[in-house]
Amino acid sequence: MKNRFFILWTILLLISCSSIKKHNAQVSRPVSVEKLKKDVDFAYRKLQKMQPALYWYIPKEQLDYKFDSLKTTITKPLTSYEFYTKITPVLNEVRQGHLGIYPNTIIWSKEETRKLVKKGMGPFSQFEFMMFNNKLYVQKNNSIDSTIAVGSEIVSIDSVSTEKLLIQYRKLMTSDGYNTTFYKHQLPKKFSNFYVAQNGLKDSLLYAFKFDDTIKNIWIKRKKLEKELSIIKDSVAKKLTKAEKKNLVLANNKNRKYNSIHGYDASSKTFQRTLSFTGKDSSVAVLKIKSFSIGNYEPFYKESFKRIINNKSKYLVLDLRDNPGGRLSEINYLYSFVADSIIPFVDKSQVASKTSFLKRDYFTGSWTTKALKSLAYPFYVGYIYLKVKKEDDNFYFYTSENRTKALQENRFKGKMYVLIDGGSFSASSILSSNLKGSNRAVFVGEETGGAYNGTVAGQMPIIELPNSKVKIRVGLMRIAPHYKTDEEGHGIRPDIEIIPTLEDKIKGNDPEMNWILDNIKNNYQDAK
């Protein structure tokens, strides 16, 4: 029996290795002109069948012309990446920020991945970047070289101008509508992904840093995580008593619960939901939400607003800066704690057809999960068929977020401020739209990256083009907030526009929050 298992395991391993080699060989192999043109047609057909409001920001005739023109520019075989750089700008003419396009890339085996992790943190992962005036700067330095100051301009990487790279990569992404604030927040975060897709994964990079008019060329190599590895080794080597093991289990369970409620993100080692107080007698509550995607949110908001009421806070600051969005259910729930009137939070969601939801990634998960989903699939098809309704030649999908919900008894009724910027996207923009439309809050900061009148997102399956293997993430639902604006294709504009400078970032200043605190202070003094 053991021999049979070993033989089966060996066969599966060989098949897996062979599959990886075959895939990786295709990545750099040019694809014929005929096949690439078929991929162009395939991509457009899929968009037409799957994405609602495809012509929201561009007329059909113009988009037809752009796809036809794209095919005329393909005159020689191209690699998957070369084709990706040609088709992506055309797909981005749809102007939907959730529409993702991804090149075919190298796959690593488990053994190769293990060796790579053992080598340590890559030369990109040691920094966080920011953009000002189309230039790339260091926002955070986690490298061994502490002489690299925050605010240093990255002039070049491996002797290639970063300004040139930013211009290239800017064409490979889009925002909702005609918004421009989104790019300077998202492009620095995606910069390393774009670079690796173009140049491959590297163990070292030659950075040219500029600070105080002085340029330094510094090699950044992989950084071994010796400290973290030694902690793991020590914890494994230490033998625990039964009592210590029991206490460790209890502590871990408590931590897991706390982490879930506060939305702990292991990759950034930060909590996504935090509440703090400032001002005289905790009169100002600051609710910082970094995303609406992680953990069990209901206990957090219940406890937070209970504390806000108990502290008798007169002001609430909701900080949605650099919040990329997340769950509709969470923002609707949060809205019930701050709103002053009942509304259906979002409109019924427009979909492309009666069956477009059947094109989502339904069969995902383990083999057991897939088997159970196969049994449930006929019921799923019936459910979708009943949930999607045709009205006025359009199809709509109804969810619980389309219905009005009662406001919370302990909701906040004081003065409210909302901090926004170009990184406020998707769900954080939907929430902002309803708060802005109901005149519930004073908005401070910069125009949001997400559009005021909604977006195309919800279920977002990934389709693969058959020949180039380029992947496209397509939104299946047009999601629109209850409140809308006549200005199409732009985000929520602030009542008070304040955009931090590079110097603010270097010094750790927060001019938007400072304005709010000064405004509260002045209003308080005027009332005395």
C-alpha cells in the first residue's frame, strides 16, 4: 500500500513539474499574428457578454473602432507580455478601475518557492513607494541601508529612468471614469508588479537615490529575515508544559478573535479597523478604516459606537484615505451607525444577461469543495435564474443591500468629517457617495479614486485568452449608490481640498487632520 502511494505521489510530482516547465516555456515563446488577433476578438466578445454598462464611458462605435485598430497594429508574432502591453490600453478605454489585465508569467515550483523565501525579502519588498509630480519616492525604508532617507527620489532602477517606467506603467492601469487622482496612489503600489512582469524576479537591483540634490547608486540585495527565523526556531525548540500549552491555546484563540474583529492584515502587520480619541475629554472620535475586506466587522462597529456614545464624543472623523474598498455589507452596516435617514443603500445591480453570473468562478476550492459544489450546481443555476430580473430591456440582480435597513439605536448624531483621497476606491467611494449626497458630513482631502455614481465590480471572474494566456478580470455587476451626481465619471469631491506635499510626507505631517482639529477648535471657541 505504501509503495503504491509512493508511486502515485511520484507520478503526480513528475506531471506537476512537467506542467510547470511547459507553461514557463510558453511565456517567452512568440504567438502568431493570426492567434493574437483571435485573442483580441475573444476578449471583446467576453466583455460584451459579461460586463454590464460596457459603454458607460465610451460609445460602442468608438470601442469597436479601437479593437479593430488594435488588430491592424499586430503585424508580427509577439510574446505574451508584448501582446499584454498592446491590448491593455485598449481594454482600459472601458474606464473601469476593477477591470484587471494580467500578463502570462513564470510559475515557480514549491521547491523553487521555498528556496526563494529562504533567500529573504526581495529588493522591492524592502521599500514602500509614493508618487509626486510623476516621480517615485521612498515612503518607507525597511532595507539594511538606513542611510536611504524617507523622501529620497528613485531616479532609476538598473540604469532605467523611473520617470520613463512610470509613463509606461501608467498605460497599463485605469481608474473609474475620467478620474486622475487614483493613479498617484495606486501606481506606486503596483510598480513592483509591473517591473517584475516586464523584467522578471531579481535578487538584487541597482537603485539611484536622489536626496538633497545628491545622487547615490546603491545595490539592494535580498534581505534575510534572520531575526524572524531565530524566533521561530526558538519557539519550536522550547518544550512546553501542559499548562503552558493550554495557556498558549487560550491566548492564540483570544488573539485570533481580536485580530478578526479589528481586521488584522498579516501581510502589512496592521489592523484595518481602529478607533481612537483626541481632543478635550475625548470629544473627537477618529475611526480609521483601511479596507472593508478583512475579518468579522459587526462586533467592532457595535463596540466602537458604544464607546463613542459613552465618551460623549461630539465629533466623529471617518478616515477613508487609501481605502481600496471591500464588502458592500460592511459599508451598509457602518452607514447605519452614522446616517440620519433610512435609504436603500445601493440600487439593484445591473448585469449583462440572465446567465452572466454563471460565468463566475464557481468551481473553486479543494477537490472536496468542488465535488460538493458540483452537486449543488443545479440549485445554484435555479437560484441565479430567479434572482435576475429583466426590466426595461436590462437585467438586474437583487441583494439585501437594495432594501432599506433600520438605523442603529446608538448611532452617532454629532458633527461628522470624512477624510478622502485618490486611494479611496470602490466600496469606500460608495459609502462616501451616500454620506455626501445626504449632506451628513464635511469632506476633507482629495477627490476619491472611485466614481461618485458607482462602479462595475461585485463578482469578478478571471478569463484567460486562449493563445496569449493573458488574463482579464471582469466585473459582473454595476453597483450604484442611492445618491448620485450630475457630474459623470468623477469621484466624490471634497468640501475642503487639502493635498499633502512631499515635505508633509517626509515630516509625517497630516494637514487634512490638522484642518479638521483646527476647525473643531475654532467652532468650539466661537460657541463659548
